[in-house]
Amino acid sequence: MRTSVSFVIIVRMKTFKIYTLGCKINQYDSQVIREDYQRRGYVEITAAGPADLYIINTCTVTASADKKSRHYIHYAHRENPHAEIVVTGCYARLDARVLAKIPGVTKVTPIKPALPAISGFQDHARPFLKIQDGCNNSCSYCKVHIVRGRSRSKPLANVIAEAKQLAGRGFREIVLCGVCLGLYGQDLKPKTGLLQVIKALEKIKGLERIRLSSLEAWDLTNALIDQMARSGKLCRHLHIPIQSGADSVLRRMNRRASFKLYSDLLKTAQKKVPGIGISTDIMVGFPGETNEDFKTTVKLLKAVKPMRIHIFPYSRRTGTAAASFQDPVPANIIIERFNKMKALARAGEIAFMKRFINKIMPVLFEDRVKEAPGFWEGHTDNYLKIRVRSTQNLKNQLIRVKLRKIQDDHILANIC
């Protein structure tokens, strides 16, 4: 009598983790990488525990970003000394040899010039849609134009198709992003522009909000401001990096801007688009920045009243023009200016939030608040951060709420 023997073969799927540093562009690039490995049969791990493969998507905008990138490489190697570690991103483009020598690194691959598409966005209610990459500016403190190359744009038809796919997956807001978003379409044949992208995306069924990530002041046109004023979908929020309000500093930074340009442009936007939220980046301690220069920056910010200010102490980056400047600002002065700017930023944030207390506004809720059980968090179209208490699942829901109380960096609200 024959005895049949059956075998069960267990095939363990290979696992991977992604660590992303830096901007929205890097987060988009990580989503591209994520979908690529998932198509190959890999399973992503987001919890604690070792993986077979680690992808470190690096940033090199500051010395601190370099340090954090190296930290994640070391962390991955400690978690699994036998794992494959792939390093990519901006730091990988600039210092591949340095990164390749770090224990555990098996491959260093720079950013690819292609502009692929994504079908979703891990752990995001508001996916980023990269429509442009590269930079034609040459700011003297910045490495981005070195590591990202010249501006290149995704064809409009591809942008529309990708946006439709995301909207079809249930996403109600899309954030358009690029290294220099305002340069979109200038390299295409025939040329087009950001305004044409917005108008095309406004026609997509199911897509209720279009948000712009960041624009240089010289790329913000009156036509774009007018579109924001009349659009029912384009969010009333602009992130305009100012860096400095002093013309002499802006010239040394090699930025095509001035105190007057910033002041006139942002006041125009505020006049044409009531309730608009304007956020900005400010750098303190740029070489040669005097006390009067700093005071001029403060004067500009008090005039344009940003809702949020991201403050960065100057970071010397080897290979940039500013690295050779011989008039550094002492560290203690940089710290002093940073703290003064931080206080100004907080005062401006509170003043902006106060304007909307007791108003009813629609909020797109994104996720539960981990540190506050029972609360959900989302944003208004002008980028106010809102929290409400609810036992219901509010994720990806656009709900009208009444804003009632400022708490830290957000406003507590009640569902209407």
C-alpha cells in the first residue's frame, strides 16, 4: 500500500522599509520607489523589526540633513546587519563615495531624471503630485540646483491622467509640487504653465481641492492670483520663500527678489484673495547679514503678516558660492536672531488664527491624533490646522466645522 506524502512549501516574501528625509519631492519619490518594490513582490514593513531591504531617501539641504541621513543608514545596519541598504536622494547624488563607505551600504543610486507616476500615497490623505523637478535658479547658499539639475516638466496629459487616477482612488485633495513649481511647462513643446495645469485639474470629477506646495515670488503671476480668487477648488494658501527682506542680502543670496517685490506681491494676494494663508521660509545668519538687515526682514514680515514662518539658521554647504564668503555671522548672534524670529512667527500664527475664531469653514480631515485619543485632525483650504472630537471615522471627509478655540498650533472646532 502506497503512502502519499505531501509537502507544504512556505515562501517568505522579502520585506523592505523606506526612510524619507526632506521635502515633498522626496516623499513623492519614495512613493514611486515603494510602488516599484511592491510590484516586484516585496512587502513593506512600517512597524519595528528588521527588514531584508532598507531604502534611505536622503536630503542634503543642510548639514543637519546630511547627519540625519547618515543616522538612518547606521540605524538600518544595526537593526539588520545582513540587510541590503540602498541609499538614494540628493545626498546620494552629491557624496556617493562618502555614503558608499558607510558600513552596511550595498548600493548608492542617485536621483533618476525621469518623472514617473504614482497610483496612491502611503499614509497620506492628501497625496503629492510631482509635476516638475530640477531648478534653474542659482541661490548662493543652496545645493538643490546642483543635485537636481535643470528644470524639467511632466507632460500635461500625464499630469491629468495621474490626477484622475488619484481622484479615482478616493483622494479629494492633491498637492502639486516641484522643486521650482513655477517653472512648470517652460521646457515643454509647446510651452505651457502652472495655470493651465490648475484649470485642467479643476475639471476632474471627485477632486475637490488643489493645493500648491511652494512658489518663488517671481513665478507668482497676477493671473495665478486671480485664478485662486475665483476658483472653487484652488486652495487659498501660498508658500512663498522670502529668506530675507534686505535687498543687500538678497543680492548676495543671488535671489531675484527685493523688499518691494515681496511686499507688493503678497499684499496684492491678500487683497484679491480674502482669508488667504501665506507661509514662508526665513534664513537667519546669512554671511554678511547685519543687525539692520535683520531688522529690515522683521519689518517686511510685520507688513505682510505670514500665517507661518519656517526659520532656518544659515548652514554652510561646501560647493555653493556662499561657502567662500568671508564674513560669517557669529553663532551667538545667529541664535539670538533665530529666537527673535521664532517669537515673531508665533505672534503672527496666533494673530492669523484669531481672525477665524467662531467662523464656519470646511475641513478635510486626514487622520486621528495619536497624542489626543478621540480627536481627528485636518486643514482648512487656507491651511489652518483643525482638530475635532468625534467617534466617527472622519478620514478623507470634507466637513463643515465651527472654529472655537486656539490650542498650541491648531484650532479646536465643533462639527456643525
